[in-house]
Amino acid sequence: MSKHISQAIFRPKAFPGESPGSILLRFSGAVFEKPTTALSAFGLNDGELCQLMRKFWRGDTTILSQIADLSDWQLEPYVLAKSNSRCHRDWMSTRHVSVCPDCAQEGHLPVTHDLKTVDTCAKHGLKLLTHCPHCTKPISWSRPSLTHCKCFKPLDSRIKASQNSLRFAKKVDELVQSRGEKAIDNLMLAKKVLSTRYQLSSDSAAEIALELHDGNTQSLSVFMGRFVQGHPSLNIRAVIAPISDLLSDFGISEDDFIARVAQKQPRLKAAYLPQSYYLTRTELMYALQTTTRVTSDLWTKNLHSQQVDGKGVELASLLTFYAHFVGDSAIQPQGNHRTLRELQAATKKPYSHFVSGIIDGNYKAVTAIQESGLPDVKIEFDLSTRDSIPTGYLTQRETEAYLHLYGVAVTSARQAGLLRAKAQPDRWNRYLYERSSVDHFMKNYVTCGQLAKQLSTSAKPLKRKLEYLGINPISGPDIDGTTLYIFATKSIKGLTKAQLAIAEREYRGVGRKGADAPRPDKRRWMTAKDVTSLLQVSNQKLKYLTRVTPLVEGVPETSSSKATRYFKRDSAEKAKAFIDSLVPIDELVRSTGLSRQKLLRRIRLLIRDAVITINKTNFVTPNDAQRFLSHSRDYWCADTAAEFLGCKRFDINNWRKMGVLDAIPPTDRNFVGTPHLYLRTEIEKFRRYQQHIPPR
């Protein structure tokens, strides 16, 4: 004998335009029970209530038809379309609901009250309740009846709505009835953007949205004008960027709107954008009037540390960025004032180069960012081909020719402070060298290469031979990080080939040690040849292994000047044990069932530099392998989920796009980018409902 009731005693008749949740509450309210309890009595409860509401809004009437008479009812096409869209959470909520007390008393709730941007009842002119007036908790579908909260107290608070909110609700009702889907989208999106991005009150946002729907921009231009006056460093496009797409959707000329906002109205009181204001990458591209490539370059190099919550660039960072482009109206454009567009075309350098120069103080912007955008900002930069070098200075090439040195040697001397030079950022960051400093360097210093040429020997072992004689360089790679070794002339004064011959006994030929010279301790050091034999790798792989394994390269005190590589013996033995403990990728492929290509891509996204390649074989450490196996058990890709559910990968992707299945969001710490991953417990829970969802 079945433990469930076979047929519902009370089947309410659904009203045209009624919310599916209202129908469910009327059914469960007959016995003053929560919907899940009432449905369980008839064996119809197969999951959480929010999932059930999602099915109702997607058009699945399997359960509704068993508990109510739907002969005169169908879900509004606009609500059905929004419920099946990817952004359904932006417009509707499956957990919380808005209630008109008078509509609840009349016995049914209209479906338009389920839209998030509607906060007023068009029929009764009351503000919709979102929180219980008694327990102050959000009102949910899980309550005993239409008129009562889940705390069993009546929803009897009545607050009269403003005229603008009432007009907005009536317009939404009218458009839903006339099926003006595009017009509803524009109207509700306008209110949402104004109330969330600009923090306008619901009443003001509704008023401006209705005016935009009628093609009137008077109120919006006044608001934007006040924001522009409050932030004079921002251009108008940076202020109106969040609503720029809406202007064209409402058929409003963007240029005319910008011109109206730009009109100075002295009676207007300045207003300030909210601290939560931000611009996305697309909006920043619109504000700066740059291309996608230029904006991405600026985003990475100049704004990469100023992003907030993954959304975009916050207001404080925008003001800091724009402050470098305030300009000076007193400066008249001259011949050496060039736009960034001209400089980019002439020098072939990216915009980010000049922007970085302006931020660092190397260039000076003489005009602000106007509506024409960043490319038309003028800075002080002379592109004249005629270049007069100040008296007493030499260019880089002239200095190289004067000293008979390569450019890298001159640069090393400048970096070591042995040559004085001044930078010219407006001349492609070139340097001019003082003639007196060049003469002083020529008289008092010599490079290792020049000295080797004078002594008819090789420069490579010369440095060690000189150190053996007690002559040390004053600049070099291991001293101050410069490229070349430089010696003081006075320290090598009188140096002859005979003196170098004395060092040959210790450093013969190209630097090989003599037979009687001390050798490195083999108990502490191993040569590269010995290490390659121990680790079974090529000599070229040793440098890579010093980065990914405990292998340590060093220089023994008694090592030869010849380029012989030595490694610490204990580190080589540790590296051998480390390599032996690595887990091959093929073993993970067998354990997870993933393809080799997908596994490598996913593990590289999850753990940076996790894959170690030795002898054309990929490995991971045991800890990384355990972490990946744990992650792959808890988070499934579309192929794994499809195999578990007995469907195709395309079905999983379609259900994700419809909002039936939710992939883990980018904010989740286990998010690894592409491909989309799904929580295993959610897939297992979804398996109980999949028979009600036909694959596409």
C-alpha cells in the first residue's frame, strides 16, 4: 500500500498572469503547510524548493498540472525567456520573493512581481515586501501560505509607493502584456544600472528609466552633469560609460547627449560618484576611445594593480590615473607638443610606453583626456629631425667611437658610475655623456677585453690570472651586476707578459690547472659528467634540474678557471631521490580516466610549474599528484559529468547555459579557468532530477 496520497483533494485554478510560486502556495496553503511538506504528501517532492521553482519558471509544468487547473494559464513568454537565459539570476530569484499584501489577500500574486527590478504593485500602488515586518528575515517561497511568513506571522505591512515607482511597475505590466521584450530589457536594465552602478534611489532610477524609454534625456543629463562637475579630472565618457550602450538601445544620439552633459549649468550642485563605482575593460575602452589591443595593454601595464573584485578599475584608481592627464589650459600648443597618436605612429612605441612615462614624470601632459579620448592627449615631445647636442656632451655612438668600445661596454661603465651621463626621456630615453667624464674614463680605466688585446692573450682566463697576481677589477658581473670587468689603469701599470707568465703555472693555457695544483674535494663535489651519469640525463638538462630539484651548482675554492661545472655531492644525491619519487603523468591518466592533453592542461592551470619534464617524460611531485587527484575527485569536467549522468558533453554545456547546472565561479579558490568544472556533489544531486529535463 502506497504511503502517499494518490490524488489532490484541492486543485486551485490558476489565474492568467499568475506566478508559478503563487499557484504552489495556494495549493499548500489549503492545509497551511509549507510547499515541500504538501508536495511530499503526494509523492511529488523530488528536491529543494529553489530547484523546483527553477523548473516551474523554465516552463516545466509536470508537477503544477497535478496540483492545479492550468487550463486558462500559461507562463508569460518574457518571463519564460528570462528564466532560460544564462543571466537569469540577474532578473529573477528562486530563493526570495516580493509580496504585495493586497494581492496576497485577493488570493494570487502576479508573475511580474518575480522580476527583481519591480518593487511596486501596479494594481494597488503598494511597495512590495521583501522582508517580513515581524521577524525581519527575507520572505521566501517556503512559507505556509500567500499571506503568511515562514514565522507564521501575517504579511500585513502596507507602504504606499511613490508615483515614479508606480509608473514604472505599470509600464512593465503593459510591456509584458504587449510582449515588448526588447523594450522591457532596456527599461529594467536602465533602472538596474542607475541604482547599482550610480547608487541612485529606486524612485530616481525609475523616473530616469521611464524618461529614457520616452526618448527624454533631460533628467539623466542633469545627473551626469552633476557627476562631471564633482569629478572635473574625469572626462564625460568615463562618467557615462556604464549607460553608453543603453543610449543607443533607446535610440538616443550619443553625441547629442554628450553635448548636453557638457553644457555648463551654474545652478547645478556638484555630486560625487559612489566609492563602489568602477569601469569594466569594455567601458574603459569606451572612456579612453582606444582599441581593444591598446586597452588590454594599458590594463596590463598601467592598471593591473588597480582592479577591484575582478570587475574592473575602481573609482579611486580611475581618479589617480586621470590626475596625470589634467593638463594646463594656460599652456598654448606649440611645435614640440604632440598627441599620443602622432607619437605612436612616429616612434612605433605602444601607448602604454608614453602613459607610463607620464605617470613616472618623464613626460608632461599639456592637455587633459577629452571626449576624443586618450590618443589625442598632447605631451611635450619634440619630433624634430634636427638635433643639436649641447656643448661638452657626446651621444652613445660618439662615446663608443671615442673610447673604441662596444655599446655594451659603454653602458656597463655608465651603470657602474664610471661615466657620467644625463637621460633624455623625450629623445627616446637616450643618454648624453659628459666629454670630461669620457676623457677621465679613457685615462684611468680599461676593460678586460682591451687589456687582453694589449697583452696578446685571451680575455676569458685573464681576469683570474690577474686576481692571482693580486690585481682585482673594480666593476664586473659579480661585483655590481654590470656586464664587463673593468680595471683601474693604475693597478695594472707596468704589467708585462713576463708577469703573466708567472701565473701560467697556476693557470696554464686556457685556464686548466697544473698537475701539482690542488683539486676539489670529491667527497663534497661532483663534476657535471658525474652528475649526468648519476641522474641519467643529458648535460644540457642540468641547468633545468637546478631549478626544479634540490640539485645545487657551485664553485669550489680550488676549482679550475676552465669552464668546468661542479655540483655539491649531497645535493646530487637528494636530486636523485627526488627524481625517483616523482609520479609519471601516465599514472595519473590511468587513475583519472582523463586524456593526456586535458590532464596536462588542467594540472598546469591548477598548480603553476607543476609538470617536470625529464628525458621527454612528464612527471609531478607526489604532493602535487595527491592535490590533483583530490581536486579531480571533487570537481568534474563536462566529459566526466556526462559519463556519470549517461548523456553527452553537449547536454552538460547546454544545461549550464540554461542555468540548470552551475559551474564553479571564477571567485572560487578551486577555479582553474577553462574548461568549466562542476562540483561532484551537485552532479550527484542533479542525477535525481535529470529525467525531467530533456537534453537539447
